[in-house]
Amino acid sequence: METRGFRILIKVSAALLLVFLYVPLAIVLLYAFNDSVAQAWPIEEFTTKWFGIAWRSPQVREALATSLEVATIATLFALALGSAAAFAVHRFRFFGRNGVSFLLVLPIALPGIVTAIALNTTINNFRIPFGVLTIVIGHATFCIVVVYNNVIARLRRTPTSLIEASMDLGADGWQTFRYVTFPAIRTAIVAGALLAFALSFDEIVVTNFTAGATDTIPRFIYRNLRLPHNRPIVNVVALGVILVMFIPVYIAQRMAGGGDVTAAGAKAQEAAVP
């Protein structure tokens, strides 16, 4: 039995953790409405003028368009390769399967600076012009891992008896995938895509080594943070990034529960050939 004191300790610890994580973000939010260029505390006057200035900035708009383009392409690329890799590792038995799985996950475990230097060296060796393409290549290295982890985790939780039942009822491979496998893993695919998009949108370390002169929103923040007169715009852009990140991460977290595994069982009979 948990004592009353222990429960209080757990609640206090959770509250302190939330304070530690989110107070800095709250400060950024407040400074985005600061009327003064100087970041003095307490804030004397509040304004929304910096939002208009940031939105009208050609640099911010160009960086935002680039970030959205890169995140979208990298996510699509990761969906195709990450899902295919998850199916291959889960469904087939072959020599070195565990090693392949380890190598697929390794890029996200390595320090970002190591991956960034390796990508920069490779891009230079192949004489690929730095730009959107090289940023996408860099981001795909960890986006694929995110999709792969989500899809293979859901595949491992999906009972193989559902697929066997579908085949016993006369369904072919495509029908089994359409009516049984895909419904069981679709939320994992969507959650992986949302997380991949969010990670790509706010990535800075790999981007710095693969972007060349191309600007993204994180690079814009990084470059202008050191310029005092640009701090208010940086705070507004940072607030926008927080909001953009919050939405896909929240939706992905809600979708990662795996309720579709049970729902797929109800679809098994629909896969039968009349």
C-alpha cells in the first residue's frame, strides 16, 4: 500500500518536473508580447506588434516555407522507407535480421553532431549542391527511424491470428493488408508521420551541416538570437514553432494507444472472397 506521504511526494515531484520543463517556454511566450526590444524583467508593457512585423518579414516567410517543404518531403520519404523496413524486419526471417533492426535505429541514438558531420562529408564527396535536397536527405536519417519504430511496435502487438484468419477465409495478400493489417497499424503510421514532421520542422544540428545558404525556421532563430534588436521577432517565431510542434506531437500521442488492433479483428471477415 502506498502511504499518503509517498503519494504527496510523487505529486510534488511531478509538479516540479513540469515547472522545470515548461517555465522557460512560458517565459518565451511572455517575451513574444513584450513591447520593449530589451528583455528586462518584469515586463512593463505588452503588445502584439511583433507578430505583424515577424509575419511581414521576407526572411521569416522564406524560412517558414522551406521548413514546411523540407518537413513534408522528409516525412513522405520516411513513411515509404520506414514502413517498408518495418514490414520486412517483422514479416521475414533472414540472417542478420536483428543487426538490420539495430542499424535502422542507430541514427537516432547517435549524437546529432556525428550524423551531421558524416552527412556533410558525404555530400561534399559526391559534390551534391547544398540546399533543400541535402536538408531532406539529412532529416530523412532520423525521420525514417521514427516511422520504423512506430510501425514495427504496432506490428509486434498485432496478433498474427488475425492475418491467419483472413487468409483462411479466402482473402488474398492485398485484401488481408487492406482490411486487416492496415487498419491495425494505420494510427501508428499516422503517429510516426506526425512525429517525423515535428522533428524535421525544428531540427537544427543536422540542418546546419546540410543546408548551405538555405534558411529554415530553426536556423533563422539560431542566427538572429545573437542580435539584440532581433530578439522580439525571434521570440515570436519561437512561439510559433512551439505551437506548430505541439499540435502534431499531441495528436501522435493520442493516436499511439493502439485501439485499431482490436478494430482490425472485426474487419477480418470482410477480407474473405465471396
